Amino acid sequence: MTGDGQLLYHDEQARDQALDVTRSFIVQAPAGSGKTELLIQRYLGLLATVNEPEEVIAITFTRKAAAEMQHRVLEALHRASRNERPEQAHEQRTIKLADDALKRDSEHGWALLVNPRRLRIQTLDSLNASIARSRPLSAPGNASGVRVVTDAELEGLYRTAAIETLDYITTDGALHDAAADVLTHLDNNTGIYVDYLARMLGTRDQWLPFTGSGELTAGEARELRRTLEGHLDRAVHEHLELAASLIPAATRPELAALLDFGATNLREEGLTASPLCCLYGCTAIPDPVPGNVVQWSGVAELLLTQAGTFRKQVDKRLGFPADRKIEKARVKELLAEFADHDQLAEALHGVRQLPPTRYSDEQWHVLLALFRLLPLASGELKRLFAEQGVADHVDVAMTAGEALGTAEAPGDVALLLDYQVKHLLIDEMQDTSSAQYRMLEALTAGWEPGDGRTLYCVGDPMQSIYRFRNAEVGQFLLAREHGIGDIRMKPLVLRRNFRSGEALVEWFNAIFPGVFSERDDPASGAVTYSEAVSVPQQAGIGSCHMHPLFGGDRELEARTGCGVIAKTLEATPEDDLAVLVRGRHQLPQLLGELRRHGIDYRGVEIDKLTDLPEVIEVLA
């Protein structure tokens, strides 16, 4: 069996297994792999097994995705009710599963076609809101009637809550001391103080579990310090181990000898400020332990430029004077061997940014003051929310988390949901945050293997784009390896790409293994590339052409881009054409060229108002 044939075989096996509604799976589904169709098929398959449709919950990341999935589920049910028989095999499977779901619907009188609201397909934020509203009215934090505010409104609320903490400067006691200590640390710059606290309020679900009320006893403070320093130690250790593992074994003796040579010459010249000097007398590359961070910085100093790329040559500033031609040639040869090892360069450059693994007493004193202030700011924000009848998604999620409890101690709402919910399907799993993972653990607390309840997660770590919303792609990797809570899920990988032409898929497979990491690393969120295979319908389709331009001539870039667009439109007048750029500031010249050549375009929030011809005329 050929490589592509083997990928197709494994893909088909994975799709068949994913529809086994008695088992839990975590599916890696690259772009264009038809994962939404597979998700819908499993959802329909589960409907055919439950007593009530609410026992199946499908969670997506955006409202648009939830609306699309609900539409497609209903479309499949309507087509099945009309006894349609499509030609495509995947559509036939969908209609067959919809048939089975309609039979169950008829048996139990659900009437889904006239009452589609019984289909529980929603966003995670929506699920959080429904859980929060399920709390008793007398319970603190009940979310009934609360309006979730937008980011623009939140910025003002966060800043107001941060400003309120400054009032405690005028009081006596621990709160005064905490605010004064943090302000002193920031040179009494209240603007920076407010900015820092306001930004941290947006991620309070991450730090409140550590700070609690902020009133730590001496013993609790010592334990927290040990915990945080342990996390730092572990993170530094893992990074150094990664860097060490990326250095080819065959090059290590030569690298160690050259490090010692450079360090010896620098010491003799009295240039001891360089971290390379710490490698004097070394006979092997440093052990990858936190105590050797300075030595590893010396390795980076010899091999890398300040920008983080491998050097082309070395000189006397690195302990290799001009008259030592043999040693300089040896370094140059070693650097040439490393030149294309981008992951090693990235790991060594990262060594330069590694934090200390221990806090100084002064740092810890300020950090304790911050721990005292942050819950105070969170409390002020909670008060503002209550006064205005609003909340943010973090507040709703935290309220839902309180209602659910923990995996070890589930709350009343969790026990109720445990009774109602039999199957969970989660889309875009790679964009789920740590707090959301904890919520999923609470939702599935008490589930046991073989009890008929299943968890189905689908996502693609190669497509994670929501770091700004605290998405942790590393959590997907950990869930694939260890499961969620007590639920273990069998990993599946989809390989077929239905969307892209064969030539493009081949180009992806050739280029992207070198762009992505060489191995998965949950700690850093690094993921490997998953090879795809095209489908017969896309055979011979697609091409990739590069038009390199050197320098920063925006006008030349715009003229070249416009020429490529014009030729493409001329060759394929019936096709749609999309233009992607890194940022909006790169577009004005290109849009001007398109207008001059009479090429119509559509862009949403692309043109500045003052750049539109009509506005220019009014201003003139």
C-alpha cells in the first residue's frame, strides 16, 4: 500500500470508529477534513440512542458555528423526512443516521422538526450562562437577568475597579500596606498601576484559584512560594531539556571543545562579562538543569546572533581571534551544520528569556502585596457588575464553575446535569482555555467507563488562534494523552482534505513539516504537522507560485500584487479570489492600484473613512 493509500485507509478507519456512539474519542481534524459533517453524523447517531434530545449537548466555540451546526442537523432531518437519497456516500451516511434519529423522535414524540429548540447545540459561553442561571435565586452570583457586556464596556469597568483599590491608600492596615508596596515598586506611577490591575482582571479565572481572598497566613505564603517556584523550576528544566535534546549527539564533543576554547580566550583577555566565560574548562555541553541557565546562555552567545539566528562567523569578541584560523574554521563548519535547524535556534534563543527559578525576598514581598490587591480588585469589579446588572464571560464561567463544583466535590447543579446529560460533543477543542477544561472536568465528574456516557472532542492544534482568549493548545495535547478528568478518549486523526486541490495538499505536506515543531510539547504549545491526503475529486487541481520582492518598497509590492491579481482574474474569470495580508496598514497602496486598474473588490472594515473618494471630496 502506498503512502497516500495508507493515509486514506487510516482516515476511513478513523471516520468509522468516530461513529461508534458507545465510546469516547478525541479527533484531530485538520482544515478541510470534513470534521463538521462527522460531528453532525455523530450527533444524529447519538439522538437515535437517547430518551430525550437534551441528553446530548454539542458545544462549539462561536455562535456562528453553533448556528451552522444546528442548521445542518435540521437540514439532514428534513431531507430524511422527505425520503431523499443523495448520490454522495458521506451524504448517504448522514441521511441514514438522520432516518434513525427520526424513528427515535417518532417513538418518543419529540417533534424536533417543529420544535428544534430541543436540540442542545450551543457555545461554551452559552452553556456557562445556562448553568449559572440554574443556581437558586438566593444563591450568590445568580446570573438571572444579567447582561453580558462587550469588550469596549469591560475596559472601563476593569479600570474603574482597579482605581477603586487606590482608595485603600488612605486607610490603615494590611490593605494600605499592600497598595503602598505595589505603588512604590512602580515608582508611584498610578497610571501603570491601574493598567496592570485592569489587564489582570480580564484573566482573574486563572489567578483567583491561587490567591483566594488574598489573606494568606505565613505558612500559606511559604507553601504558595514553594508551589510557584516549583512551577518556574519545572518550566526552566523542561526548556533546557528540549534545547539539549535538539543538539545532535555527533556534534556535542566538538561544540564543547569550541565553547571551552572561546571561554578560555575571553578570560585571558579579561572579557569576563560574556556568559560564554562560564563555560571555561567544560568538557561536555552543560547539563539541562536550572542551575546551568547562565552556561546555556553562553552556548546561545557562541552560536546565535542577538536576533536569534545562527551566526555565519565568529571573531575575537567571542574568543576567536583572527590568527586562530583553524578554530574559526571549525566553528564555521559547525554553524553551517546547524544553519537549517530552526527549532534549535528557537530553543537556544529562548534560554535568554528564561526567568529565575527563585524569587528574591523583595520580589516576594511585592508579589504578596499584589496577591492581596488582586482579590480586592476582583471584589470591586463584582460590586460594579452587581450595581449595573452586567457580567463578563469570565464572571459567568466562574459562576457556572461554582455551581458545578469540582470533580471531587460536585455541586447540586453538576449532579442535576449528571442525571440529564449523557453525551458531550465539543468542537474546536484546541481553542479551549484551562478554566474551560476545568469546567468540562466538573461536567463529567462521576462518569465511569462503560456507563453509557461518552465524550467526543474534535479540534486541530495546528489551527489554534485564540491565545488572546487564553486558549491553551497544550491542553488538547494533554487531553489526547491523559483524557479529561476520569474520561479516557481514544485518539483519532483525519487525513483527507476535501477542500484543497491535490497540488496544494502536496505543497502543504512538503513545506509545513519544517514550519511546525518537530515534536508535540504541551508546555510550550508546540505541535507537529499532520500529513494530509487529497481526494480524487481534487486530482490535478491547484498550484502555488511565489513572487519574491526584496526590500521594503510598498509601491513595487502593490504594483506586483495588482498584476498577479489581474492575471489570475483574467485566467479564471468565474472564480472567487481572496487577498490575505498581514495587517491593514499594508493595504492602502494595493487598494489604490486596484482602483486605478478598475478592479472591483469587497473588503469589510478595510478602508479608512478618510480614504474613501466621497469623503475626500467632501473634505476638499
